[in-house]
Amino acid sequence: MNISEIIVFLLYLAFMLGIGVFFFLRSSGKGDKEYFLGGRSMGPWVTAMSAQASDMSAWLLMGLPGSIFAWGMGQVWIAIGLALGTAANWIFVAARLRRFSKASGDSITLPQYLTNRFASTNPALKIVCAIVFLIAFTVYVASAFVAGRSVLTAIIPSLDPMVAIAVFAVIVLLYTFLGGYKAVCWTDFFQGLLMLIALLSVPIVMAAMGRFGDASLYDAVNGAAFTTNLFSASWTDIITGLAWGLGYLGMPHILVRFMAIEKPSMVKKSATVALIWLALALGATVLIALFGRTWLMSDGTALAAMLIPADRNMVFIRIVQDLFPGVITGILLAAIIAASMSTADSQLLVAASSFTSDLYQPLIRKNKATDTEMLWVGRIVVAVVAVIAFLIATSGGEWASDIMNMVENAWGLFGAAFGPVVILSLFWKRFNFAGALAGIIAGAAADIAWLLLFTSTISEAVVYNTQIYEILPGFVCGLIVAVIVTLATPAPNDKVVGIFETATQKGVDD
């Protein structure tokens, strides 16, 4: 146990809590729009850093380098897919979604936006969205809790894993519970900076020291599966990796950042910051994995032990502890906590905002709930989702210990369910409510069916393991069904067409 690491950690956690308390005091009495969307006052730098930090959860420092470490450069196609997806999201979706959400009744959640976009009073779409949200976000938050446990037990080996998860969960819960969207965004801003510093410093120091180990260790264990050649990956690995990029188009906790930016004209600056951050972060992650493969392990036996899911997630942690003195180690390991927190807080908040705005207010309270009541219901939902995620994270089993698997499943469900519908709502004037509802249901159902029947992520495939990521068939199915149902049902009325035309007017910058 290193006292300096623990002190640095405690200071970092106190800083995060301080931000939550600060925005709780500043936003008190300002209503649900302030709590859930920050009053649409977020600038380009905070928006960019918050979007990327909430996107790149602990899997960036643990899951992805662990996968590359175990299986080789074929896993880099995931990073390529994510880079392409991020770029497409910022270039084609961000500014347009900001304008559309404002034109659609000043919407503050994705389900609310989709419902208002079609000027509908039918609650079916909101209900379906809320169900998908609660399932996927709970799994996503659980993955962040597992990452938090790994870091805390690495710093304090004597700490019980259950206690470690509980400590992490309570910290995230408190500042999200108190401070709302602004607290989440500003903590994400600092967390994004810390993540980038940590990711860049490790390969730079390793390169400066010339400590890459024995290159023969690349093939010491599992040589048939591990490859250093990017293009020697199988076609299924390439397709699966690139398919990860589709997830961005339907990721609620990222899309809400676009909805909350102060003006559409600020998106260009945000996009530049975000894409530079992503390029540096993903490049550093690949280097950390490869350097770890050749340097961490001194022999094939040790390497073999690192290939099991729970251990390969520790590559970044092991390197940092080996490279740096206590204080620096504490700062860099705090980056993993930062990555985990920045995703968990966003997902807790979006899940809460969806439940309160899309289910509780219109269906349970019949639009009679006060702003104060909405705030406290949202906070209760944050706590409930956190508790369920805690139970998943502490359940044991190989799936619940593999950060990459949990993130992969949640990411796929979001992308398949919402990606096609978001794109069509922004670019197709003829698109209607029936098509959106059918597309979400079809995309989610196809994603889950493919996961269970044709992959081996959670368990052995029931039919056949295609090794194709479930997001791809789910996305394609959702897109096709949305288009067919739209064309088979009446065209949208003049009000819906008017929303589209208002949002697409050139020169509009509110």
C-alpha cells in the first residue's frame, strides 16, 4: 500500500464531490431543464471534453488495451471504427440535432425529442425508449463500477472488492445526485483532461526509457490468435471493429451534449477539440497495449496468466505502477477512475431524465408534477439505477468481470435501437412517428436476438457463433423497418413538416 497514491486519490475524489456541491448550490430552484440539460449554456470546450470523456469510459484504459494485449492488432479496428463514428457524429449530427431539438419543443431528452419531432401525444415511443435506456444504461454503469473496483483494489490491495465498488458508486452517485448536468459536464471536462494526460504520458515515458521488452513475447502464448499485422485480421474482426462506429449515432449520453450546446455555430470548435482528443487517446491506447505485451511479461507463463479477462484489463494499471513513483502513479490511476466516473455519471443522469420527463411526468403524474418534484424523482432514479448496477457488478462470473463485454453489449443495443431513427429524423422530411417507433423496436429486438443466438459474448451461441457484432444486423434491421413502415403509413402533417423546415433553415443560430 502506497500512502502517497491513497492521498492523491482522496484529494481527487474530494475535488469531484466539491464540483457536485458547487452546482447544487448554484442551480437550486432553477427547475428540471437546468438539472438535466444545464439550461443550454455549455460552451464548446466543455461540450467537447464532456462528450468524449462520457463516451470513452474505462474500457479505453482497461477494456480496449486488454483486448489488443490479448489478441493483437486485429482489435485496433474497433478504434478505427470509433474514430470514424465520432467524426461522422460531430460533422453530420451535432449541429443539426441541436437545431432540431430546439425546434421540437425545446426537447431535453432523446425520447422527448423524437416524440416532439413528430408532434405526437402518443406515449408509446417514450415508453419503449425508457425501457431500452434503463436496460442498457444499467449494464453500462455496472461496467464502470467494475473498473472502479479494479483501480481501488490495485491501490489498496487489502480493500475488499465489494467495499471498493461501494466507495466508487457512492462518490459518483453523490455528485450526480446533487449537481445535475453542469456538475457532470464540468467533472467530465477535468476527467477528460486527466485521461488524455495519463494515456499520453505512459507510452512517451516507455519510449524514452527504451523499455519495450522482448519482441518474441508477442508469440510466446496464443501465437495463432495474436497478430501484429493490422490487415491480417479476419474479415469478421474488421467488420465488427468498424461496426462499433455505428453506436455513436444512437448514444443518448453523447447526443444530449449536442442538444445542450449554447449555439449550433459552436459545434465546429467543439468537433475540432473532440477529434484531436480522440486521435491522441486512441493512438496512445494502442501503443500501451503493444508495449505492455512485450514489456510487462518476462516469460510466456506470466503472459498466459494475463490473458484471462479480469487480468488483461489490468495492463494499464500494471504498467503505471511499474513505471512511476507513488504520487505520479496515484494521479495516473485516478485517470481510470475519471474515465469510469465520466461515463457512469452521464448515464445515470440521462436514465433519470428519461424516466422523469418521458414516463413519470406525462404518464404517472399526467403533467401535474412540479419542478421540485421532478428534480427529486430524477434523483431517486439515479440512486435506483446505481444500486442495480452495483448488484450486477458484484454478481461475479466471467461476463460481469469483463469490462469490454459489458460495454460492447450496452453500446450495441443503443446503436441498433436509436442510430437509424436519429439519422432519419434529421435528414428525411417524410419520416414519421410510426416509422420511428417500429425502427426502435426492430433494431433493439434484432440486436438482442443476434446477441443470444449468433454470438458467444454472454454465453455460448444458441445457433451459431458468427463472430459478427450484434450492432450491425440490429442497425440494418432497424433502418430497413423504419423506412418500410414510414412509406407504408401516411405522410407527416404540415406541423411535422414545419418543424423539419424550421430546423433546416440556413443561417439559423439561436
